[in-house]
Amino acid sequence: MKISYDPALPITDRHDDIAAAMRDHQVVVVAGETGSGKTTQLPKIAYELGRRAIAHTQPRRIAARSVAKRLADECEVDLGAEVGYAVRFDDQTSEATAIRLVTDGLLLAELQRDRQLSRYDTVIIDEAHERSLSIDFLLGYLKQLLPRRPDLKVVITSATIDVERFAEMFDAPIIEVSGRTYPVEIRYRPPAETGADDELDAIAQAVSELPNEGDILVFMSGEREIRDATDYLNGKKYPRTEILPLFGRLAAADQQKIFSNHPGRRIVLATNVAETSLTVPGIRYVIDPGFARISRFSQRLKVQRLPIEPISQASASQRAGRCGRVADGICIRLYSEEDHDSRPEFTDPEIQRTNLASVLLQMASLDLGDIKDFPFLDPPDSRAISDGINLLYELGALDAKKSGGRGLTKIGRRMSTLPTDPRLARMLLAADKLGCLGDVLVIVSAMSIQDPRERPLDRQQAADEMHRRFREPDSDFLSYLTLWKYIREMRDELSSSAFRRLCRDEFLHWLRIREWHDVHSQLRRTAKEMGLKPGTVGADPDRVHQALLSGLLSHVGLRDTDGREYLGARQAKFMIFPGSGLAKKPPRMVMVAELVETGRLWGRTAAKIQPEWVEEAGAHLVNHVYSEPHWSRRRGAVMAREKVLLFGIPLVADRLVQYGRID
Ligand code: CDP
Ligand code: MG
């Protein structure tokens, strides 16, 4: 391996300090501007110190690959020899590999087989400021492991965001790498002032405002948006300009293109990966629409989603910084200065955004021990923990209400591999078993997004009339299927602009419909990878509802014979939301997708169910109460009266059973 350092990189000035700190301390924190050389140079410093088994983690696959490639080039070795990478489904390492680029998720998975991380002598946790669940898990695990592995060295790197937290956690020194940056002019161009039609138009206007020379980096929220923008900007036929997409699922060769020399101008359309993990060279201008897909657990929707959200001020300044590296830059923000100033300073760590049940499930499947003892940087509160444990028990993911994860069931393990909220994951697994996964995939995807049916305040009646066509009398879940079939038909029949118009006229939110499709295909793909059989839509509705029910056992309600009010789990009282197809003629027993508190408790998205289904799906939760055992001469057995309760809801009020079978 050839080890040399580029004198132009800011980190090179601190080389000796970093090496000394690594010699003297078990953990070192290196903070510095993006592009200062942390990712590419730190593993070389570790190598120079004699380290030969270095794990170097990246939050994203695309970065793991491209950093490995870059490092192999710099060290003049073949990729997969001394420098390699391993991501899911793709391992480019060998016996000779001393520097191993991995995703943080992959290192977590390795922990299960190698509890001491004995195959490594050094771990570099890169991009720790991202504070994903994986990073928080790794930091907590390392904190526990380090006393038992005194020979293991850890380097934590972070953009200059909240670095002291890491240093305090490990009692580690911080080495700041000063970036050499040029001034960046910020221009605010909110759509209200430019009169832009939509985001694509606003981007095009920003492009035309910038000089014809110099590469532009545009931050987009996802692959879909990038594809659309690529087509749109290609249509503009800018002279001597190449439009380059950059996102995780892009083929490796296409990703590599951003690092190649090129004539003319480039407009790079990238996801958040270009914010801190990948430095696209030669960028002079940045266009920042101000959004990103952020993993967030919605309290209201009770699902794990990846909604597109306004970015924090810290992210905005990182993005702007991407064009001040080689010369003065200009960053055009497609929002107003007031908007910027009203945004949160930082993005919350994922653990604070995620359903605790989901965190618990991940911890159990990774065998990380009891959540209450785990040294989290931001420990979750105990109330949320016990709610999460109860929910997992309800779903049959844990076989006892312990937080140690010892009781993880087979179902729980499978649920942990599905990228949805645990309730929805449970539904998908039940659906597979009942042969109705095709239908449930559609419904679960719909539950993962905001309702695509729009109801503008001033046109509520017109909207309701349009939406009534999709209504199903006994099930709001089935109306998702009806809507889905309609949308699919129309999309096949109409041109894309005609389809957009139809959506507008019929009060359907086009972007959310698109998101519905995206979520659906992602879930379907994951389900297939897990060996489930998606099939098609059109299964027996009873089965569909039974599958949904296994995720909604604490969302069951029984109606008073005369009233409209339902008795729910743990004495909660709710009514069916007025927008539901069941509101007019509420059935005796229902399940609801969500319980919403607005003055009173409402059950939203409801379906009629049978008590027998609940008894079966909730067998691990129901209580049986017996009374009046007596000898029945006619049956020749001891008989008793049985009452079956689920969370206090009487599923069976009075049933005659043979007592001998129970006792
Ligand atoms: O990690 P940090 O953001 O501090 O910097 P880095 O990723 O190590 O990047 C240091 C320099 O290497 C930057 O100027 C990058 O543009 C360059 N680089 C590159 O040209 N090709 C790569 N595949 C990776 C980095
Ligand atoms: Mg980096």
C-alpha cells in the first residue's frame, strides 16, 4: 500500500496530532467541515499506526462503495485487496483486506456473530452527526465493549454539528480539522416571489439565474424526484450541459461519473448523500429546494414513514457549504429567509423520531440487551419503553413482557426485517399466511402515507361526492383497494398529464398517490426478498380483515346495543369518525386503524369484524372467566358458563362450555 497525503487537504495539517491522539487514547473524535479529508484520510493514518483490521462505517451503501474505490486508487491497490467494501448483497473484500468499508447497518449485523468485534482492531464510525438508529446502536454498543477490548481503537467523525456530545460520551479528545472555505452568497427565491409553477420550474428558474459556466448541485428529496427533474431539465436543452443524477440505487458506474473529468457544465441532481457523505468535486453553485426525506414516526398515523420534510438550518448550511470549496459560491434557496429562520436548528436524532416498539424490535433482533441498561446518547423515556413492550407483546413479537429481547419470537424476528411500523409488519406476515398479501400490501402502503383523498375546506361536499364512489359499506380498508384499482386503470388509460388533471378534478392528491405506489413497490420488493408471496389483489375480504386484525388487536371496539359509542381496549370509549363509510350504520364490532383524540376519541379507518376472529388472533391476550360449574345430565359432563374478554372488551358474553376440558 502506498500511503501519501495530499497537502491541499485540510486534514493533512493535523496528521501528526491525530496520530498522536490515536496512540494515547482509545477513542478520538475528529470534527471538520465536509470535504476536509476525514473519510478518505483517517483510515490511512490508522494503517500507518500498524492497524490492519479497520472497519470504516458509512451511513449509505453508495458512500461505502465510492469511498472504498477512491481509497484503493489513492493507495494504488486493487479494490477488494488491501482496501475493500462490504454492503448487503455485495462483498468486495478478501483475506488481504486491511481497510474494510461497510455500512453501519452491516457492522451491526456482524455483531450478532462476533460479539467482541474480534475481527477488527480499529473501528471508524464516520458521519456520526447523522445520528441514525444504527449509529446510536453502534456507539452504545462500543461504549459497553471498550473496557473488554482495551486493544480496540475507535475514531468517531462528525461534521461540525454538536460534536461535544460524542466526546463526553467516551471521554475522548476532539480534534478539529479546519476547512478552507470560500464565502458563499445566499439568495432566497421563494416560489411566491418568482411565480414558479412548481419545484421543477423553480429549479429551472434558478439555473437560468446562474452563470453558464460552473457546475451546479441540486438537492432533491428522492430517486423519483431526481428522475423527473432529469427529464425536465434535459428537455430545456441547455447548451454544453450534462444533467447527472446521483442516488443510492444508481448503478455503480453511473455513480462514479460524478468524480470523472468532463468538458462543459454539469448539473448534478443528488439526494441527501451529497450533503455530507459524498463530496461532488468542482461544484460552484448550489440549488436547495429545502426538503429531504426524513425517517419519522408519526404520532397520528402510527406508522413509520419517510415523509418529505423541510430540512434543518444545520442541513441548509451544510448544503450551502458544498459550493464554497474551490472558489466563491452562490447558493439559491427556493424558500424565504423567514422560512429558513423558523426552521429547527438541527434534525432530531432518529431515536427521537421513531416508534419505540420499532427500536425495541431492532434491539431485540440485534441482541443488544436490555434497553433500560443500554448507554444511549439520548435514552428514551421509560413510559415510551413500556408502551413499546406492551405493543410488541400484543403483536406476538415478544413472548413475555421483558425488555431484554430474550423473548423475541419467530414472528418478531421476521417483523424486524420489514421496514414498516410493527403493527403493519404484523399485518403483512399474517396476510402471507392467509394468502391475501397482495391486497394487504396495497392497504398497508395506503396506511403508511397521508390519505390521498383531498378534502379542501371550501369544496368539502364536492370532494365527498367524488370519493363516495370508492366507499365500501363495511370496510374503509376495502375502499383503499377500490381506489387503488381505479387509479391503476386510469393511469394505464390516460396520458400522464391527463391523469394529473383527473386527480385534480376528482380531489385526489397526485403526489401522495405517487408516494403510495412507491411505498407499495418498496414493500413488495422487501416482502419478496424475505420469501413472502405477494400474489395479486382480489382475495376473500374476510381473510384480508383477519390479517389486518392481527395488527390492530388493541384497536377493537364493541358497540353498546343502543348507542353509537364503542367500548375499546382498557375502557377507552370511541366513536367512528364521521368521514367513514361505517359512520351511518355502525356495526356491533369494529377494528380501527387509528384512534385520534380531538376533544373526544375517534376511530379512523374502520371495518366490521367478527368476535371469533378476535378470539383467534388474540388468543395470547384474551381472558376466560368461568362461572356456575354444574353437572349436565343431558351431556353427561360438567358444564360451565364462559366469558371471553380482550383488554376488558367482552368478545363472548355468555357461552356454555365443558368444564372438564378447561380444568
Ligand atoms: O470526509 P470529508 O468530508 O471530510 O472529506 P473526504 O470525503 O475525505 O473528501 C476529501 C476530498 O477527496 C474531497 O475533495 C473529495 O472531493 C475528494 N474525493 C474524491 O475526489 N473522490 C471520492 N470518491 C471521494 C473523495
Ligand atoms: Mg466524510
